[in-house]
Amino acid sequence: MILEVKNLYKNFETVAGSEPIEVLKDLNMGMEVGESVAILGQSGSGKSTLLTLLAGLDSPSSGEILLNEQDMQQLNEEELSKFRAQNIGIIFQQFHLMSHLTALENVSLPLDLFKDKASIEKAQEALEQVGLGHRMDHFPYQLSGGECQRVAIARAMVVRPSILLADEPTGNLDSATGEHISDMIFELVEKHKMTLLFVTHNEKLALRCGRQLRLQGGKFI
Ligand SMILES: Nc1ncnc2c1ncn2[C@@H]1O[C@H](COP(=O)(O)OP(=O)(O)OP(=O)(O)O)[C@@H](O)[C@H]1O
Ligand SMILES: [Mg+2]
């Protein structure tokens, strides 16, 4: 198994004295290498919270997350950031590109973390794969939303991560562009035999994944 989640809980403390919000309650899941899984669930059900934990960007209140048999909780900050960069690609609804970096610099950033000598060539190739070979020196403000998301896809895939996490990657795009972007994600995942966890509200899109999970009441139903 590439991903194993055991008895995961996540609470958020809000105002001192009031009850914490329990978002994830005893959630369990597993994913095999090369599998694609969709996560569905109402707004506020905890989909983004779960992805944030799986990405190692926040810690669970309790429970275990094993990625490639590694418990991310056991790593120190430096080890964790390397582990993340090497194993996890993330695509968000809001793109999250660095505004002061060009498309090429955004995509080569994760490789630079390992002082990868071929970072420029790899980043160029990744941008060509998403059809942006001619826009590499442009900054995010010079690109459309769909183009920014293609840069984000290239950035997420350039390290050939063990798992690709996508949180509503088409949520901020018009329906035609969104369809184009989701086609691109599924094609690249297929081509590179990647493991994909795809959060979406869209039932039709969810059916393009091999398996669908529905989050409700803090766990999968
Ligand atoms: N940092 C935080 N502090 C307090 N509450 C939080 C925090 N982050 C998320 N929550 C709460 O956790 C719950 C789940 O939020 P989350 O963003 O995971 O939902 P979601 O399923 O991704 O929703 P959407 O479909 O709208 O994106 C919500 O009630 C939210 O208010
Ligand atoms: Mg969300």
C-alpha cells in the first residue's frame, strides 16, 4: 500500500472555552500504488482538511498517516520538507503559484530543493507537457486562470511524486477550461502511472477515478 490512514482525528480549537470543532473522526483509508480515488462530500465535510494532513502541511490531532510506510509525524521539519517535496504533488483550487517567479521558476522550484542539476530541463519538459512551452518566461499575472493551473500541474508532477493530491483543481475555472484541465490531469496520471487522490464536488468527474469515497460526519461512509 502506498498510503495508509489509521484512526485519524482532526479537531480545531476555536475560541478559548468553547468546544473544539471535530472535523475528522476515526477516519481510515488505504490506497494501492497506481490507484485513483475520488473524495466527495458536502462543503465543510473536511475534504481539504484531510488533504492538508495527507500533504504533511498540518498535523493530525491523533492517528497515523503512512506514506510509503513512512509516518510523517516521525520526521523533523527539515526531513519532512524533503520527504514532501520528493513524494507529494499537490494541486489546489487557487493555484498557489509564487507571483514573483516565472512559470519556469515555479516549476523548477521543487527540484531546486534537491539541487537537481537537470532542474531547468525537467521543468521545461513538464511545461511542454501541459502545452505551455511558449509561456515559460511569463509571470502568473500574465497568464489566464487555466494557464496558471497548468503551471501548477507541471509543478506538482515535475518531481514524479509518489502521490498526486488534487483539491477541487477545476473549481475556479469555467466549465470548458475545467474540463480541459481535468482531462490533462487524468491523461498525465495515466501516462506516468501515478497514484491520484482527487477531491471534487462533481459526481461525473469523480467517476473518472477508479474508486469513490464519500466523506460525512468525519469519516468515509
Ligand atoms: N484552521 C481552522 N480552524 C478552525 N476551523 C477550521 C479550520 N480549517 C477548517 N476548519 C473547519 O473544518 C471544517 C471542514 O473544512 P474543510 O475546508 O476541510 O471542508 P471542505 O470539505 O474542504 O469544504 P469545501 O467543499 O467547501 O472546500 C469546516 O467546518 C471548517 O470551518
Ligand atoms: Mg475544500
